[in-house]
Amino acid sequence: MKIQNYINGQFQNPISNEWLENYCPSNGEVYGQLPNSSKADVETAYKAAKDAFPIWSQTTLDERSRILIKISELIEVNLQRLAEAESKDNGKPIRLAKSVDIPRAASNFRFFGNAITQFASESHESVGQNAINYTLRQPIGVVGCISPWNLPLYLFTWKIAPAIAAGNCVVAKPSEITPMTAYLLGDICNEAGLPKGVLNIVHGLGTKTGQAIIEHPDIKAISFTGGTATGEHIAKVAAPMFKKLSLELGGKNPNIIFADCDYDDMLNTTVRSSFANQGQICLCGSRIFVEASIYEKFKTDFVEKIKQLQVGHPSDDTTDIGALVSKSHLEKVMHYINIAKEENGIILCGGNKITVKDFENGYYLEPTVIEVSTDDCRINQEEVFGPVVTIMPFNSEDDVLHMANKVKYGLSATLWTNDLKRTMRMSNQLQAGIIWVNTWMLRDLRTPFGGVKASGVGREGGFEALRFFTEAKNVCIKY
Ligand code: NAD
């Protein structure tokens, strides 16, 4: 299966005719090719976007909204096909792709298709000066959207939908590790009547294709989700050109459990917040801190539940944990498990590669729980981004707050307690962009989404995303 670039509404081979191999994580085999796009392909995509911009930016909100909602509906019509493609490309259980990834991609288009009709700007009357100010929110022009492999279509559309809703034209690049559903989106956009050139999808390596996007002097804004090191690099390249940047980066999120929580709810949710999508969600709670009085009970119950999780082929409906996304990622996660052992971490369960019958070369790993006695160890400070969590007890609110904040990241934090005053105190003081209390990953697309510290700059979601993808211009009229 050969994936092509989607430029100016058409599918095209890369100009250089160079290709990359696409691996299937569940069996380790190459099952297709994707363009190894160069600067020239990005330039072609840019020109298509630039040419489409004058008309798209003047297209009525009603019409833009109608097209976005149509894309959303077509994603729903193609749910099964897209879910199968996502699961095959990424290794995630088909159940998850069907219930989370693809429905959410549809919601992204529907949400921003509706949101743009409600997006309003401010006006300020300058009392006593006979003047009125009003703010225009104008689209930026051609913008770049670059997304990672963990939630491929979900995060790709999370950027594209607000960008085009706001009247921009887009040059987008999905991860080279999971290009398939972004490729399938092209046809859907054509069928929905999205004018050619409004969305252009260029496939290829981050260091080549992605680099050409971030270096392009006329791509004025970059919305990026991925690793912190890549984000740092993008910030350095983009800064001298004064590009607008939204950077959604890595995390090392604390999951803080107090003895007064609803125990069963906490336990079930913590299984999910630890290992959903093989632990490859930036929001997973990878550092679990448990109040000392319930620590031993939690440890026993949690490990027992984790041992019951089914690791298996992603297309099997009984699979809880599929394959990791790539061989090199599996090796990276294994490397961290070894580091944890060297640091005297105790492996309570998991820690080994798994061979799934008939798919012996797939990238499978047992869900792994590691008991640590200090928060300073590397396994508790560095992002692993796999099916690995640490657990350790804490004695006081102050201690756990100190440990929770003592990492370079600040994406999300989860808190389990029924004490309202503690909830308020801790929510105020936890250094993270998103705090969940007695839940995890409950998403309302109107809310601001993003991190602090090394987890990024800027916020996505709701009107925050529409503000990012527009320039505010104040007009002052004296009368
Ligand atoms: P990555 O940084 O390696 O790649 C992300 C994207 O950037 C890919 O499309 C890649 O090709 C591209 N890229 C790489 N180098 C580039 C360059 N020089 N210029 C332009 N583009 C370049 O990240 P990944 O391994 O795909 O994803 C995992 C990371 O993403 C984890 O750190 C995870 O925490 C993070 N993540 C964050 C969020 C969030 O919302 N904060 C969500 C999901 C994933």
C-alpha cells in the first residue's frame, strides 16, 4: 500500500520519488510505503495553501461550518475502516480506536465547525473620548500543523479543524510512524467539498519534511504536538522568524491517591490512566503516589488487576494492551525498565517482552508496575511514554505536593480525594495545565488544553485554539 501526499486536493507522489517504509507494530512487518517528502514538496503544498487562502478566508462562517460538519459525518460513516487502519498502523487495540480515536476525530471537526459560528470578538467603548474600539480576529494565512504517533487522527484533526475553521489554509504533517489515517482523511475532505488547497498533507520524516515546514518563512504559525526535545528545536528555529507557536509536549504526570477517595472508582480508573493505549498517552499518570495508610492494600489490588490485563493482537476484541508503536520505542521503554532495576526499583509485575502467537515479531510488552522508594530516580523524572508506572507511598499533603511538582514537566495531574478543601488547596498549587479530580481524561472540548514548564507553551481547545489561529487587530474609531 503506497501512501501519497495530498496537495491541492489531489494525491501525488513525492517529487524526488523517495519513499519510506511503513511498519505494522503488531507483526513487525513492512506493509506499505510513504513519501519521504522534501523541501520541494512542502513548497508545492505551501503554494496550494497560499492560493486557496484568499477565497477560503472570505468564505462565510456558515459555509465553513457546513463543510467541517460534513467531514465529521464522513469520519463517522467510515468509522470501521478508519479504526482498522489506525489499529494496524499504531498497534492500539481496535476497541480503543473505535471507541476513542476515531469518534474523537469526528468530534474535533464537529466541535470546531460549531465553535466558529459562536466565536465573537470584543469591542471597547472609550468613554469620554468619543471613540469605539473593536477587535478583528483575522486568520493568519498559511499555518503548519505537526502531530505525533500516539493518537494519530485524533491529534492531527485537533489542530487542523480549528485552523481551517478560523479561515487559514494548512500544510500538515502526521507522524511518519503512523501516516495511514491522515492519508485516508484526504478523500474524506474531497468528498465533503473542502476546496482544494485548504488542507495539504505532506508525509515524511520530521527532520526533513517537518523541518521544511518549520523553516518556511511564510508559514506563519506552527501548532506542534510531540516530544519536548523536538519542541525545543522548533522554538529555536521559529523564534527568529517570529512565528506564532503552540507547543504541546511531553509529560510525567502524577496520580495522587488519598485514603479518603472512592476506592473502587479510583482503582478502576487508575488501571486505565496508567495503561490505556499501552501507556502512550501524554496524559497518562505515570507516577502514582499513594497515601501510606492504604499503600499496601492498593499495591496488592492494583498489581492483581494489572496481571489480568490481556496483552494481545490489536484486532482481537479481548485485547486490553496492544503492541507498542515501533521497535525503537519498545527498546527505549525496555531500556528505562533496566534503568529502574539498576536504581533499585522493584518490579511488582511485568517488565518483559511478550511473544504473541503467530505474531512473534510484534512489539509487545507486559504492563509494568515498579515500586520506587525515592522520587529522585530517573524512572520517576524522565518521560517513558509506555506501559510503565511507578508507585510509592507518601505521608503528608505537603510531601506529595513537593514530589508531584519536582519534575521538569507540568502537563496534567490527577487527584483522588473527597476532601473539598484539600482539592482546592492542591489544585491551586499543582504545577500542571490540567488537573483531574476523581476522574481521568474526562474531556470537554471547550476547555483550555496544554501544559506548563517543559510540557509546552500555549493552549489548545475551545476558543483558545481559535484565538491561536487568528491575529487580533484592534480598530479605534473616533467620532
Ligand atoms: P516527536 O517529537 O518525535 O515527533 C512529533 C512530530 O514532530 C512527528 O510528526 C515528527 O515527524 C515531527 N518532527 C520531528 N522532528 C521535527 C523537526 N525537526 N521539525 C519539525 N517536525 C519534526 O514525538 P513523537 O515521538 O511522535 O510523540 C511522542 C511525544 O509526544 C511524547 O513526548 C508525548 O508526551 C508527546 N505528546 C504530547 C501531547 C500533548 O498534548 N502535550 C500529546 C501527545 C503526545
